[in-house]
Amino acid sequence: MENVYVKPGNQERGWNDPPQFSYSLQATHGPPRKLLNKRPGPASASVSGVLPTPPNSSNAAAPPMCGVAPPPLTQARPPADGVATPPPHAGPMKSQRGASSSQSEPELETVMLVLNKALDACRRAVKDQVCNDVAKRLRLLEESWRTDKLSLPVRRRMVLLASDVQAGSWDSADDLHRSLMVDHVTEVSQWMVGVKRLIAETRQLSPELLEPLHSVVPPVQDPDQQS
């Protein structure tokens, strides 16, 4: 086979000259080369000119095929009267809270009347700085009561405490103050220090200074005992 690619000898060349190879024969008789950069032809389906049918899918969120309209989305129907109906429990809860607040208003007025009368008696013998701090704490008490931040046990004990302050039962009033600080500290911590100071200062006053507290304000009754 090697003799095929060698040209016949030249008579003019020397005996030791290298032979001349015929590259045209190599290009003609050599094995065919494979082109690696040639892309494969299209699929058989494209030759027939028919596009493959996509599989049916029940997923509405999948993107639609070209030329096919997406299915309409189902929307919630608005109410017939055009007004949204509130939750059934929102109205009763709000009305119950309003009823509870209206029922506690007389108790609050009575409690604040007793404590403010005691504060007025203290202003005649106690320093103004102390009385002003007590008045500030009493305003916090009234605000917490009016905004429904006080639970029913706290309100009931404050009614009893005011009744003891009016009657001069200082030990009982002090016991109620301590029980509120132990059992309901998160509700009373901002203003109970003023009530404590008011009890401590009022019990040291003379009977003459306490006479308006005992005579003007009617006795405070426990809500459980009221008819």
C-alpha cells in the first residue's frame, strides 16, 4: 500500500534523493472524515409538517399554548346588596363590652368621689408635691377604668377599698391595697402607689379634717350587694 502513494522515480534525481509523495491520491483514497460541528437534522415530526399535540393537563396555572385561549378564572360573587356582612360575633362582643362599661360608670364615679375627697382633706396638711403626685396617680386610675383596662375583680376591690377609706377602716383598706398589688400587679402598678400614699396620709389626719369625707359622700356599697 505504501508504494501507491509514491510517484514513479525521476531519472534526473540522484539515487539518494527522498521520494516525492502524491498527496492527491491520499485525499482521494483516504477514509471520509466526520464533521463534529454539524448539527443534527430536525425531528421526523417536522418533516411531515404536523406539530405534536400537547398532553392534556388540568392545571389552570400552566402557561397556555400558542393560539389557545386560557380558561376563564372563577371569581367570587359579591353580595346581592353590595355590602359585606361583618362576622356574626363582632356585634355582640362590642355591645357586651359597651354594656359592661356603662354598668361600671356609677361605681367609678363613686370611687373617684371618695378618693378625691380624701385628697382634698390631705391638701390642708400634706405637702403640695405629695398631693400632686397622688392626684396624677388617681387620674391614671380613672383613665384605666374608663378604657376597660381593669378587670372585674380589680374594680370590685377598689369599690371595697373606697368604702373602707370613707369609713376610716385603714387596716382593711391597706389589706385590699396589698392584695391588689399581689394578685393584679400588671393592672394596678401604674396608679396603686398613689392610692397607697393616699391611705397612709389620710389615716394621720385629724377627725376635723376627715369630717367632710364622712358626712358628704354617701356610703359606697359592694356591687354584689346592690339590688
